[in-house]
Amino acid sequence: MIEIAPSILSADFARLAEALALAEKGGAGAIHVDVMDGHFVPNLTIGPPVVRSLREATRLSLDCHLMIERPGEWIARYADAGADRITIHAEAEPHLQRAVQAIRDRGLVPGVAINPATPLEVLDEILPELDQVLVMSVNPGFSGQRFWEPAVDKVARLASRIRARGLAVAIQVDGGVGPATIGPLVAAGATRFVAGNAVYGQPDPAGAIRGLLAAAEGSR
Ligand code: DX5
Ligand code: ZN
């Protein structure tokens, strides 16, 4: 099952309700919420009050990507605000297993993200406890960046590790995903895709989501 999660970071922040409605209309599987703290990444974005408002405005799952230092200290607040899935960065949390467990204890779905230069080995111990791994195909901080091509091979290597261990962990890719990059990523084993500019940077965001789904299905 292919999932497109539009990133509202690329939407007009004064018209988020419209962005959510377009995501639903296009067949999005979730809404990707990019949370940045100005420390782990050089940008500052969305906090729990905005997540709470999004929760009231859509039935879609809220896929919260925490690009913040010590994300473990923030899980309760994003859970209370209405997050469904919380993905934290391996690079930002020294107590990764505890934080992943805290997400699960709240009844939410845990994911771990890794930056382009972070090797897959950091996932070895935590992999069986995850629902998804987010392979970053840009260095996080901004939407509209150029796709980092080696992510395709990284996804293929991760998919083969997951298969070899008999696990059911989904691979999500975030950064520069569009109609041209989604096909090779599907072939490599990814099933969940974040798209910012490729959805909200387009004149017809709902049509753009349908186009991404069609490109993905065509590469299976
Ligand atoms: C990057 C964010 C991404 C970003 C994606 O730091 O994590 O989710 O918004 O935007 P595009 O698809 O435009 O690269
Ligand atoms: Zn993201």
C-alpha cells in the first residue's frame, strides 16, 4: 500500500484548512507535520497548538516529524495535541529506545528518521521496535531542496535488512520526492512518501497527489 503524506510546510500557513481539504481530495494517506526547533535544524516551524488545530480540521492521520533536540521530552505534548505517528531523529536523541517506547506507550505509532550521512547501522538494535524508518533524502530544515540520489541505494539496503530479519517496518522517504524520484524509490522498497513542493508547490495539489500515486503504482 503506497502512502503519500503531503507536507504542510510547503502550504500557505494562513490557509492550512484548505491545504488539508486538498490533501483529502487527492487521496493522501496522512498529513506530514514538520516540527523544527531552530537547534537541530536551522528553521523554526510548528508547535503543539498548531497540531491541535490540525487535529480538529482533518480525519487524516497526523504524521509528525520531530526535527528537534531531545524529542523524547516532547512526546507527551505532541501526543496530547493529537499526533498519530511520531518520528524522531536518531541523531537528536541519546535515549532512542526509551523515546520510542514512550511513543508506543501513548498508543501512537513510532518511527525513527536518519539524515543522509547517518549510516543504517544506528538502526540495528531499535529496528524491531519501529513501525517506520524515515530515510531523509535531503538534509532536514527546508522544503523544496534537491533530492539526494544515494537515498535510493540506502532504501534498497534498508529494505533487504528488514526482509532478512523478517520484520514489518515501513520505509518512508522525505525530501525532494516528486514524479521523477518516486518510481526508483518504490522499486527500492519504500512505500511511504512525504511530498512538500511536489504537492503544495503545484497549481493543482490534489491532482499532484493523484499523479504521485499513479507514478508509484506504475513502478511496482
Ligand atoms: C525537510 C522536511 C520535509 C520537507 C519536504 O526538512 O522534513 O518534510 O517539508 O519538502 P519537499 O518535498 O519540498 O522536499
Ligand atoms: Zn519532514
